[in-house]
Amino acid sequence: MARKRYTAEQIINHLREAEIFISQGKSRREASRQIGITDKTYYRWCKEYGGMDISQAKRLKDLE
């Protein structure tokens, strides 16, 4: 299975989409499937990028 690589900006946008689905009453599992990722990936992304703006993610990338 081919592996996709997402940029920090794409990850933050996917997390925002998932939050919208969750606020509409869907479960986290359904929301993560809706955006095309697994539950484990969703929780890993939330741990790393949760609550960040795109500008903050770019700054983090520059620091790394």
C-alpha cells in the first residue's frame, strides 16, 4: 500500500475538518474515516498538531 505524505498545513486542515464532523455528531472514528485516515493517525496528529495555526506549524518546521 502506498504511503501518503502530508504537509503540516494539510494535516491542520484535515484536523479542522474532523472537528467539524465531530461537532455535527459523528464519532471520532467516523470523522477520521471521512477524511481518509486511521484512528491511530488521527490521535498522533492531534498530539503533534492539535490547536496549532498554519503559521505556527510553518514556524515549527523552520525550527526543526
